[in-house]
Amino acid sequence: MICSGLLWKIDKIAEEIAEKLKEFEFETFSVGSRIYGSLKALEDYLNELIGLNGKSLKVQFNRELSRKLAARLNAKPTHRDPDVTIIYDLENPSFEIQIRPLYIYGRYKKRVRGISQTRWLCTRCDGKGCEVCNWTGKRYPTSVEELIGEAVLEIFKGTDYILHGSGREDVDARMLGNGRPFIMEIQNPKRRFVDLKEVERYVNEKAKGKVVVFDLKFAKPRDVEYLKSAGFRKVYRAKVEFGREVGREELEKAVKAISDTVIEQRTPTRVLHRRADLLRRKRTYGIEILLHRGRVAVLKIEADSGLYIKELVSGDEGRTKPSLSEVLGVPARVMKLDVIEVKGGL
């Protein structure tokens, strides 16, 4: 009477769930249930009337269903980060299955310019498609996220993907050197037990040299938070153009003035439309002149994560202080920018 016959049907329920899970690879699972309405009212009444001594329907049902499923699925029941969670509705007999996302850590190189890190929707139509974006719904044809994610999704047979990066490079900047640390989150994966060397080869083949991934390994959800908050130092190579020819000595003095110092930087004008206007204090750790010819120089810059290098050079009309342009007394701008090292990772 207490379970309305549900415990008599436990074998059939387990069989239905096991059949639904046949297409998924997993090692662990957990069972939960919802009790409300008439079943909950009946249980509360009986508990008050005769006392059930803690033998609630939820506890009994979850235990029995876990035992039956473990025998059918060749998987281990657990309450700690299960690969699969089954939630059974006891009032209206039905169930839902929740698949834990899969996380893959690695590093990527972006070898070409003109590719954003993540999917960038058209701001005019908000991704719906219009004349401005040529009906693609996107501001840029592709992204690092898509070049990696589409191939990964194909292998793991998930429903969607999200790229979590340790910072991001500008669309017109390359990511070279030792690559940028990232984690790819795959939602609702049907496959989990995959050789990541094969994944690496397939992603690189599909990306056709635009993006290269390496050092892939499985990660955990908590690694995403660490990666996004760690703030690894970065090393850049910047090709800079000046408003006039500058002498080697004056350039060296200017570079020394902004090396190993704290830079006060307001959110750059170019990104104000999508980011809060904040004052950031970031440090440079060394600037080296790699090449200098008259109005052009190539600089190697090591700095805190989050320092905008283009504005460190230009000054952004006084929003970044000190800047190379301000110290030199000559307008300066970054013509080309590459990230050549990210110091840190998992």
C-alpha cells in the first residue's frame, strides 16, 4: 500500500532504464527519486499513525533500484560525481537521465589571424542571421572553439561543447609558442573511453593547420575554475610602428621606463561596448627589443595576465599609464601581435 506497487515493478523499471542507457559509456551511476502528492501524503499519514522507523519509500526505492541496475549495467553505484544520474518520479512513474559532462584539458596554438577564440554571434541579429553576417548568425566564420569542438563532439557523440580558456587572444593575434591552456567541456557524451592521442590526431587533421592541439588529458569540473582564475603570466611579441623615426637610445630608455613596473589601465575604448569600465593594475616583467629600424620595432613583452598589450603601446588616449607612446612622446601602435608563451597550466 505504501509504494502503490512500485517495488513490485522494480525489475521492469530497471530494465527500462538499462535499455535507455545502452547507448552510453559510463562506469558509475546514482539513483535519486522524487516523492510528492498523494504518495507523500500517504507516507506522512502512515508515519504519524504507526511510525515507519525511517523506512521511507525514497530510501527503499533508491536502494532497490540501485541494486538492480548495478547487476544489469556492469557499473558501480556512487553518490560522488557519478557519470550518470537517474531521477525517478514516484508520483507519476517516469524517469529522467542526467549525463555528467566530460572535460578534456590541453593546450592549443592558433596559427592564423582572423579567428576568434569562442563562437562570436553577430551583434546585429544576435545569431539569428541577417545581411550583415551573410545570414550565418556569426561575426566570424569560425573560431578556435568550433575548430576543436566540432571534431571532439563527433568523437564523443555529445550534444554541445564549451571551450574554457586561460585568458584569450585578440581575433587578429596568433597564439604560438607553448600554446594556451584550455579545457573543452562536452555535454551529454555517449562515449567516454577514448584514446586522447586519437582525439588529438583527429582534431588537428580537421583543423587543417589553423589550430593545433596537444598534451590532451582528462580533467575535472574544478579544473575549469582554476584555469580561468589562475592568471598565468604571458609573453608577447609585438610589431610596433611609431609616428616618426625614433633613435635606438630613446627607444631603449622608453622601454626601460615601462619595464618591471605597475601599469594602471582602464578598460580599453575598443572593448568598452562589451566590458565594464574598470581600472586594472597589472605588472610588466620585462620588455626586450628584438628588432629596431627607424619607425618600426619588434618587442618581446612579459606581463601579467589581463594586461592589454595594444594599449600598453598606444596609451589609448591616456587610459593606460604609463605607455610606450606617452614615455616616448611619439604616437605608437601595434601592427601585429603574437602570444608566444603562457607560463602555467594544470
